[in-house]
Amino acid sequence: MEEWRFLPLEIRDGFWNMALDETILRAVIEKKSLNTIRLYKWNPSTASIGRNQSLNDEVDTKFCERKGFNVVRRITGGGAVFHDKTGEITYSIVCPLSFLKNLNAIKVLDQYEIITQGIISGLNLYGIKTETGQIHCPALFFKGKKFSGNAQVRKKGHLLQHGTILLEIDSNLMYSVLKTPPNISKNRMIRSVRAKCIGIKENLKNFDEKHFIYALKKGFEKTLRIKLSIGQFSQLELDLAKKLVEEKYKRDSWLKRYE
């Protein structure tokens, strides 16, 4: 059984969260770190946009500035997301594509699904029955409503996939941060979110974060047939992440590259 590194839940700002995910990808590619699964939260709350999106089209940056929220561009694809500091847990996974192919996850969708199956398995252990589906990209559903979306980037035969696990949703705040599509009102988008999305925590009588994280860890181990050993960032990774924060993620040349 292959050993992977597990980085337990921590809280960082949006710039550091994105820099660390990219750093782990680079370190695993260079065989300086083990394949890694990481859990994290965001403080302050953060709007993130996909690598190919226009910032002006997606985010009300003035509102974010007034609220003290971060705004970041991911290296992964997908759409704009609001990461509420108390409303979600985010996961990231980095490994070679060959590892997933050895588990018969050959196609892109297969690779999305085997990773999200780890979340499903973990939630089952926690006592939550979920379903798979697709809205733009593979997603997870609880009681017929979406609670987890995901995004990927592939580089040098390796994969970084990260995604949200929604605990609570403030749809009004979400669409104060995110701009609505052309000719669609904010109220309509709020109603749509309420109809289509759900927070897991809102639907549980008792939510125990430590037990929840333990179940997720076990779910990934079962699905991917790995042993997750608790680890930490190397000094090499922390130094590179700090450099990426200052020279990339906080720079307008990255954030506003399509304006």
C-alpha cells in the first residue's frame, strides 16, 4: 500500500492557499515531496476565479475590498467561486496521472470521479449518503443539491485537483461577491443557488469537524488504496510558496491578466 502525505486542516489566506497548492504540485513533480492530500479553510473569505476567466466579468472587486476579502486567480480551470471563511472545507490532491490510471481511471472524467469517490466514501463513513452528478464539471450532491465542485490542472504527467465541500451557504453574500451572468438579476441567482445547492452542516443535527475530517481521510485511503501519514510542509515548499505569493498571486499581472 503506497504511503502518501496528509496535511491536516489549516487556515490561511487566499494567496497562500493557492500558492501552496501550486508549490505541492511542483514538489511532487520534482519528486521532492510525496503524493499529497491537503485540507484547508480560507481567512479572510476569498473569491477565486479560474485560470482563463476575466476578473471584471466575474467578481465585484470593490465589494470585496470593502469587506476585506481576498481575490485570487487559480491555476486550475472552472468558474468563479466564493470561499466563505466559515462555510466550507477545501481539499486538494496532487499525484501522478499514472497512479490514477493504475486504478482504471483512464479518462479525465474517470479521474475526477475516483477522487470525488474518496469524498463520497468518507461522507458515508460519517453517515451522509451522497450522489454524483455534473454541473459544468463533476460534482457531488446531497438530497439532490450540489455541495461540492472541483477543478483540475495537469502538468508534466501530474494532476492537481482541488474542490469545495460546502458546510453552509450565504447565497446573498455569494452574489454580492460574484457577478451575475448578463441579463440575470441578483435575486434570480440567489433563488437558483437556494434551489440547487446545499450546505452539509445545515442538514446535520450535530456536526463534529474532527470526526468529519477523520472520515474524509479514511474515505480517501479506502478509495485510492493508500496509507495517509500526517505530514507537514517542507522548508523548500514554504520558501517557494512565499515567493509565489509575492511574485505571482498578489500581482495584478496574474490576477488581471485578461483585462
